[in-house]
Amino acid sequence: MQVEKRDDKPGDNGAKDKKNWLEWAVFGISLTLVLALLGYLVYHVFTDNPSSPDLQVEAVADPSELSPFRYHITIYNRGGTTAEEVLVELALEKDGAAIETADLHLPFAPQESKREAWVSFSKDPSQADTLVSRVVSYKKP
Amino acid sequence: MAGSGNDRPLKQSLKEYARGVAGGLLFSFPMLFTMEVWWAGFIAQPLDLLVLVLVTFLLLLGYNRYAGMHPGVSWRSVMVDSFEELGIGLLLSFGVLLMLNRINFQAMGMDEIMGKIIIEAMAVSIGVSVGTAQLGTHEDEETEEQEDESVNRDTKSAMLVLALCGAIIVGGNVAPTEEVLLLAIEATPTHIFFMALVSLLLCIVVVYFSDFRGTIRRGSGSNNGILYNIVFDTCLSYIIALAGSAFMLWFFGRFDGVNFWTVVSQTVTLGVITSLGASAGRLLIK
């Protein structure tokens, strides 16, 4: 029951309770980190308004030596939740008719984040007048 | 706080932190290198993360109270140790994820980064706690004698906490993977039954051959008492194993929108691993 006795006196000078400056520093930093973390999470729990994923696709021509008809694609998820298995379709169109289409699969597009990818076409994009991008589908993780 | 003359030597605290860091990485590297865990970081809702942090903190409190670096010390000291372990866990998790290029401040949103750090940090901090206590030699022999009474007094609650820690440490590496779901879905009820049976057998074997040899030698209690203890400990180990298994599966979203049978079969499937953690793992980390 010695332990009980020590419990009664939190300020006891038992050898285990003594700390040097390093331990106090580590404790101080840890306490700050953990409290900040809890604050961050609690704030989010109360203010979070989970919206569905909202994807935006940007395509920029990015030819390279080996893939002259390549596009650099950036996918932004502006929504509040993650989208899984994102399928993006890109089409080279001339006068409203598609010359060529390319599909792009992404395993995940997390909320408020961007992902980068490339697609390349077999036909010269200069034959087309526009590049149309469309997010075909994604699912809830 | 304490007078400088009574401080513990700096070298000793450094040694303890080094053990903590080594232990934290030792137990959590499998999770730091698992992609399902990173995914869980951005899929998890803030409330899930909050629950995870609180549960981890409770586990750390329990572990530090019964088996940690200074078992049997005041709750104040146990609190301090637990906060330190969480803090070290957070810093280590951040550092390793940054090194592995899982964190990128330009491309990723704050939620994604924080989610990843928090989930990994919880695994690391349990490892830090176990590592600090287990990787060193026991310098404080006199303490252990002092505690004998209290350890005996709390033996069932100590066992409960240690079994849960063991289950989480051993099962945590497998819980996030999709293999558990796959195994559970493809298993027939017969398979699930045998998994449960094997888990129970593992518990019995471990409990009997490692925990109770001492009891038998000391001759405390009749055969009935030993039988009762074995049955009790086996049941408790398995129930804790299933509870730990269910908590982890729930956290990784494996219970969302599935029927009750799939919940049970997943829990039992992961329970094979966590039951070994709750019985044998418990003995390793105590």
C-alpha cells in the first residue's frame, strides 16, 4: 500500500518524480503540441461542414521529347471530403466533335488538395480547337 | 521545479528518450509504411481522430500506470509521461512522413497533412511508451519489490490494460490493410468458427504455459482455482482481443454500411492476430 500513500502526496519527492530541465522542456513541448492538437480537432468537430468532393481539372500542354502530344493535368479537390477512384476524361475536339479521348484514373483526391498527372494523345492537339476535360466519376471512400 | 541537487542526471533522461524513439519506430514502422494508413489520414473525420487521440491517451495512461517506465508512481507522473509520449510520437510521425515524402505543404491541404500525422503519431506514441519501458535494463530493482503489493491488488485491471495494448500493437499492423476485409468476405461461417476456435486455443496455450507456471509452482490455490483462473483469463484475453479488433476496424472505416455478419466476421478474422497480441503480446510488454 506504499503506492497509495505516494498517491496522496502528488508533490512527493520520490526519485521517480524528479525531472531535470530536459525533461521539463520535452514535457512542455509535448503538452503544447497535444493541447494544440486537441484544440484543432475540437474546433474542426464543431465547425466542420463536410461538403461533397468538388473537382476541378486544369490541363496545360506540356510536350516532351518522347511524348510530343502530352498534357500536364492538375486535379484540385475544392470540396470538404475525399474522392476515391476518380475518373477524368479528356477529349480533343474540333468543331464540337471529339477527335481523340484519353482517360485518367486517380486512386484518391483528398479534400482541399491537388494531384498531378499527365496524359498523352496520339494525334497532334494542334489539329483540334479545344481540349475538353470532364470528371466522369468518383466514389466516396 | 525540483532542486538542482535532486535532479535526475541528464544522461539518464537522454538514454530514456533514445529508447523511446527507438521503440516508437520499431513498433510503428510497419504502419508508417502502409498506404491504407495514409489514406485513413485524409478519409477520417475530425471526430474519429478526436476519439482516436483520446483512446490512445487512455491506453498510454493505463500502460504507464501498470507497466511503463516507472510503474506504480503517482498519477501525476503517469500523466506527464503520457503527454511526453504523445508529443514525441507527434514529432517522430511528422519527421518520418516528411522524410518519406507523404507530406507536401504545397499540394496537400491542412486536413490531409494533419490526419496523416495524427494517425501515425498514435501508433508511434504507443511504441515510444513500450520501447522506453522495455528496451532498457531494469535499473530500479527496489521499485519492483515495493510494488508487489499494488501489482497483486490490481492484477486483473493491469492485465486488462496490458492485453489491450498488446492487441493494439500486434493487430495494428494488420488492421488497416484491405486483406482483413477480403478474408472476412470470402470466409464461410465454418472458416470464421475455426478462426475463433484457433484464437481461443492460442489464448489458452499462452495463458496456461506462460502465465500460470508460476502460480502452480507457488502452489497458491487448489486445482479448481487454477482452472478458474485459466478460463477467466482466456475469456478476458479473447474479449479484449475482439474489442481491440473491433475498435481498429471501426476506425479504419470497415464497419461503414456493412451488415452485422460482415462486422462479426471481420472482427473475428482480425481477432486471430489480436488474441495473440492480447495473450502473448501482453507478456512481452509487461
